[in-house]
Amino acid sequence: MIEKGRISALQMSLLIYANIVSSAILTVPGITYKYAGRDMWLSPIWGSLSGFFVVFIVYQLNKLYPMETLIQYIQHILGQIPGKIVGFFYLFFYLYAGGTALRQYGDFLVGAFFNRTPILIVIASLALASTFAVRAGLEVLARLSDMFVPLMILLWIMIVLLLIPELDVKNMFPIMENGIKPSIMGAVSPAAWYTIFFHISTLFPFLIDRKQGMKWSMFTVLAVLVTLLITNLATLLLFGGITGSFVFPFMSAARYISYADFFENLESVIMAIWIGGTFIKMGLYNYVLVLNTAQWLNLSDYKPLVLPFWMLLTLVGIWTAPNLPELAHSLSVTGPIISHTYFIVIPVILLLIAVLRNRMRQKAGKP
Amino acid sequence: MNKQKVENQEDPLSSDLNQNIHVLRSIYENCSDLVFRPFVIGGKTKAFLIYIEGLCNIEEMNASVLSPLMDESAAKYDTLNELLENKITVSKAKEVKTSTECINYLSIGSPLLLLENESIGFAFGLAKWEKRSVEEPTAETVIRGPREGFTESLGVNTSLLRRKIRSPKLKMNPMSIGRYTQTEVIVAFMDGIMDPTLFEEVTKRLKRIDIAGILESGYIEELIEDNPFSPFPQILSTERPDVAVSSLLEGRVVILVDGTPFALIAPTTLYSLLQSSEDYYQRFLIGTAIRWLRFVFVLISLLLPSLYVAVSTFHHEMVPTTLLLSMASSREQVPFPAVIEALVMEITFEALREAGIRLPKQVGAAVSIVGALVIGQAAVQAGIISAPMVMVVAITGIASFTLPRYTAGIALRMLRFPIMILAGTLGLLGVMLGLIFIVIHLCALRSFGVPYLSPMAPMKFRDMKDVLIRAPLWMLNTRPHLTGKFNKYRQAPHQKPDPSQGD
């Protein structure tokens, strides 16, 4: 096996959690408010269904091929050549997703803090950091998440706690004024975030405690759900009807905090969460991309791929969209469709084929 | 090379005394400190007493070897063994049969007795040389705790360990390293507590060393550590026997080196570099608070100048308005950008620190007076440096000295400079990136198989009670897990004191 490191199920959870939450807490409140309005806090709940479903599908696939990642078992399920072709599309999508995540990070930082820094520097530097982490191996990546994610969670909790005095419960009433439909519409975009859980398909073969894997993954979906629910609720209760006018409502909420004329301007805390979280996120994306490419090419080591992919990711990050509105548009319109296709539809088809093949083989074996 | 030397000198002693003396004289050619003392035992047998001047106890040698043997009554004993049994009043006497053995014993200070018509000689354990007495360690002082420290002589150091751990489970494995110095090195460990593979790994790495000489344990540290390019110390060095003993009892290995008071402890983690022995000697709440103070000051010593540079150059909006105004007004006079100001001040501070260590004590006062002028009010009044920068540099300097281990503090101080440059170019993003790169490095670092950041990364919740806090002694029931198998429990459970206990 290319990767010799082993990680625990908890470390896998932290990696995935950081991957989703770091960007979701910033963008999800704004997007969900656009569709769901006052019911925006319900949307993460509906969206989480796709998270649970993805975990279930990936777990079933992993049960059939326990020691392999998707790129490897796809060739067993579909046959060598079709498997390679579909695998290539997956790799291309990983590259696109990684580049887009980088671009989002770059756009946010340049827009909110570093107005005069070229976006290339912002993107390339973080991609380089994640490259170093990936080069050091999966265990190091997992340890990095051990270091950063608890801090991120603590900072997030701090901001939510400090917001409490400003919250007004009346902002969330009436609940479901227009029925359940708006909140479900709002759930489409968060659901795309939940499908990122698909990356456990790459991590599952490297777990020390594989039996815990399913339990921890489900638990992580729940943790993401709670985090997004509270974030949405906090922004809604703080801003009420004007939530939609902010691009990054949670950051604006943090800016709102001021205690004793000293404890203020906490948006830098958000920036710290964002940079640290995106670093972990890019580390995982980069790792999944590099490892799966090495497996696709049947290489014995993935380290030679690390630097080339640094450049590719940076370039895709620049090319993925001409500007922020275009990026936001493509993320909210095509994003959910693409990620649901790759992370739910195709895996379900794969699972069905795999199960049918097994049945047929058993039948053929019986008489 | 070593092997060749051994082959040349592996020749046994002959029964001809003059031949033996000739061999020794030719080996120790041009060595004026070697003394050959010819004498006659009981008036009939010719003999030689050979020793190295200053390495053995002359009075004792005169009283228990020379004078009884030169006495008339010694004549009635014929063989060497009879003489030994009846005349020589030295408790430790070893037979030597080859000239290699002779050299080994001579070099550790044992006087050698060679007789006519005997192909064996005797080495007496009368070594004695000038050594420093056991004193309070100067680099690791405590308010409460034992005041004894290791010394330069290995025998004293092992006895300090043995006096604290009386159990025979304390094993000490000798080794000699260095082609010429043949420095004695002792690997001490607790049998049954330590993972045996750790001991194997340590001895394997020690045996790989083949250099001319070991002058300090730093030589060994540099040749057996995991990542030679890391700025962080991957092996703990200590002068305190109590620190060494507590590490032994946690299943670590202690390497004692002759000629230096610094013992090495492996494996070690970043967090053990942030702990002082005194944390355990005072009340646990205070120990915990002081640990957290150190965590805060580690971050300050690494990041404060960079944060100041980043915020005052790029992120004015993050500073409260009144503070921003006072910062701006004090910076008005200063001709340099903040990053240059910070670099100049920090480098000056480092120079002062270095000068303060190396200079003779009489000149030290002059340095501190001049230093106070350079990084102080005078620099501000001259309009070269702003007043907040002086404060930042001073706080950073103090912060880096709150770390109980000097080597860890110096690593953080060195890493401060690249982050300052990053802060001056990329602002807070640069600071975050610098921090991320340092954490990547720390996460990838291992010390003898133990991840450097454990138990925080990878998380071991059970071991965090001795890192995030200093849990009370009656809660520290389990040892930290290092590698492989380990002896989990170090004490009996339920020892929390309570008036109702023990009727």
C-alpha cells in the first residue's frame, strides 16, 4: 500500500469536520437565508440527510472492498478500462473542488482583509503549506487536525457565547410561515457541503479502529449539523431581516462583538479560524487528490506528485472563475448538482453494480 | 581503526618484568605523567608500581600497597595471591593479564602492580582525582526541591540516581564512545517500566557514533536525534537528578556522560520542555496556573513582535481607536518601517543576551548599563525607536526566559525572526502561515518514535492530565504512553486524602 500511516477514527472525524465547517460557517448562513428566510436554521437539518446517506453508501462500498479507496475499487466494479475513465473524472473533480476551495479562501481573504495583496500569493502560499503537510504523510495531516480543530472549535464557541447578549429570539418567529418548502430549498446548498463526507472513502482503508469508523462518521455529520444550526441561528437572531445583505454574515456578526472597548474586532478571530480550517481542508483535498492519482497511475509513492499538484491546484484556483460573483453563482447553481452527482449518484450506481455482481457470482458459484 | 589498535595491544603480559615494563614504556612514550616506581618486595622480589600522576590516591597507595610490601615480613609469601591475601590492604583489586587491560586500568586511575616472574599483575581501585562537589544546578534553579545537581564525574552521577531509586530494577548499561577520549557513557533505565525496544534503539544509535571524542552530552545528542535539521531539541538535557529520576519512572531512558553535568533524557516531547520539576513540588492548582502562564508566554515569545508589526503596518482597523492613536503618535518620529524597527531591536536584544552570558562577570555590569540605554528610553528619545516597540521587545525577552528549558527558549527565539519578516510582508496572513509551517514541522517531528506534540497530537486524552493541567498526584495513576508496551499503572488508585479515610 502506498500510505503506511494509520489514523484513528477520531482523527478522520476531525479532518472531515474541519473540511466542511471552516468554509460552511461563513457562506452557508448567507445562502440559506436567500432561499429559506427566517427558516434558515432548519435548512442544515434537511441538508444533513445527504450527509448521513453519503456516509452510509461509502461505508457499504468499503465493506465490500475494505482495504481499497474509491479509485481502486471502481476498477473492480466497472472493469479496468471503464474504471480508469470514471476514476479520471473523479480525479478531475477533486482537482476542481480543491481549486475552488482555494479560490473561495483567496477571495474571502482578499475581499475582507488583504485588499492590496495579489490573490495568487494568498492562494499559492496556503497551497504550499498544505503541500508540505501532505508530503509529510497522512499521520502528520491527522496530527495537524488534532492541533488546529480543537482550537477552531474553541474560538467558534467563544464567538457564539459572546454573541448571546445581542440575540433576539423574536427574529425567528413565525416558524415555517410559508410551509416547509423554503427551508428545503435552502437546504440544497448545505447539502452540497455535507456530501464532502464522501472523502471518508479515501480515509477508511487507513483507520486503526475500522469498526468505529461508521459510528464516528455519523457522529461527525451530527456535529456538523449542530455547528451549522447554531451558526445559522446565531446570525438569524442577531440580524433578523437584514441577514441577507451580508456576504459573510457570521463574520459581520463577529465584528459586532464589543466588550469593554478592548475585546472587539473579533473578525481577526474568524480569519484565524478560516486560515487554519482552510489549511486542514486543503491538506485533505490535496492528500486525496495526490494519493488517488498515484493509485490511478499505479505508482509506488505519491511524494513525487506533491509539488506538481501544488502548481496545478494554484492554477485551477485562479482559473476556476473570473470573479467572486461568478464563483458564488456557479457554487450555488451548478455546485450542488455536480457534487451530488459525484458523491451520491455515481456511488449509489457503483454500490448497486457491486451488489449485483456479488449476487451473480454467488449464483454462478452455487450450481 | 579501533579494532586495529586492539589487535596490536592484545598481547598477554610476559613473565619477564623488564619486558612488560619495556612494552608499557613504549606505549606511553612521551607521557611524562606516567610514573614507574621500582621497588623490592620483602627484600627479594623485584616489582614495579605504575600509575598516572594526579589520578590516584597517593597517600592510600603508600599506606596500603607500598609500605606493607616493602616490609621485611612480606618475604615469607611467594605467590602474588598470597601477598594479596595477607599484605595488601586495598579492598578493590583486579587481576590484569594483557597490556590492553593495563592501559584501561591505568587510564581510569588505578595503580598497577607488576612483579618479576609473574605474567599477571594487579590493578588497585585507588583512583582519585580532583572533582567538583555536588552543588546546586545553576541552569535549573528551583525554590522548592532538592538542591543537588549532577557533576562532571560519572560515578557521582550514578550514585545520585541510585540514592533516589534503591530498587535493583534501575539498570545502568556502560558503554565507551570516542576513538581517543573513550568517554564512558551510561544508559540508565528502569527494567519493567521502559519499553525494551526503546533501549535497543538507544544503544543502536549510540553504537553508530564513531568520532574522535565526546566532550559534552551535546555531541551525543546531535548524533542520535531524529531530525538533525530541526531547531527544536529532541532530547531533553537536565542537570537535576530528580528530573532524571522522574523520567526514569515514566519509562524513559537517561544517558549519563562522563565529564559533563548534563544528562540526556529520551524520548521527549515539546510539552516536557515546558515543564519544570517544581510544578510537581508545589500545590497542583498553582502548578497548573504556572503551566498555563508558560503556554501563553510561549506564544508571546514566538508571535508578539510579529503581531505588533503586522497590526501596526497592515491592520489598523483591528486596534481599538484610542490605542491606535497613541501608537501612531509615538511612531510619528520614527524613520523606519515597523518591521525594520522590530528586527533591529530584537537583534540588539539577542546580542545583549549573548554578550551577557560570555562576558566575564566584572564586565557584565557595563553591558547591562549600555544595554538598558540601547533598548530603552534613550533609543526612544533619540527618535530611532518607538516606545511601544521597546515594550514589545522587553515583554518578548522576558517571555522567552519563562521557559524552564533554555534550549527550547532559544529555538523559539530564532524562529521569531522569519515570522517577523513574514509579518512585515504579508501581514497577519504571513504570521498565520509561519505558524502553520512551524506546526507542520512539529507534527512531523518524532523523538525516538514518540510524536513530538503528543499527547495533544495525536490526542491521548488520558495523558493530557499531565500536560494541559498538572493534575493532583493522587490522580496521576497512569504513566504516559510513549511507544510500544508500557507499564500502565504507577500507583495505587483512590489515594485522595480525606479525613474519613484510614480510621
